[in-house]
Amino acid sequence: DATKTNWEGYENYSEDCLTLGMLLDLVNGTLSLYQDGQRLGTLKDGLAGEYCWIAGFWSNGVVSIQRG
């Protein structure tokens, strides 16, 4: 499905990674994805305004949200 793979860095994504991170940068209006501490790419740009986070899993997992 093109909507799931239509982002910069998708070709380097591995489902076997241990840690996924997202960085919401409202100064630059971007949402970036990190895999095991390495930046993969930009999921979305042109973002502005207020956002509320939600996370879900298909199986067990741990979620943490950090500011900074």
C-alpha cells in the first residue's frame, strides 16, 4: 500500500528493530522516525498547531514519551 511506504527512509526500515522513536519538531514542522537510535527519515512535513500523541501495538511493547 503506497500510503504506508510513501515516506523518506522507508527502504531502511526493519520490522526487527528493538526501538522506534518519533521526533515531532514544530519549529520545522516535521515528524521524523528513528530506528534503534538512527534517523530513518521524515514521515510528514508542513505540520503546525497542537498535537495529541497516541500509540498502539499489535503485540506487547513499552511506550515512553519524553520532552526535550
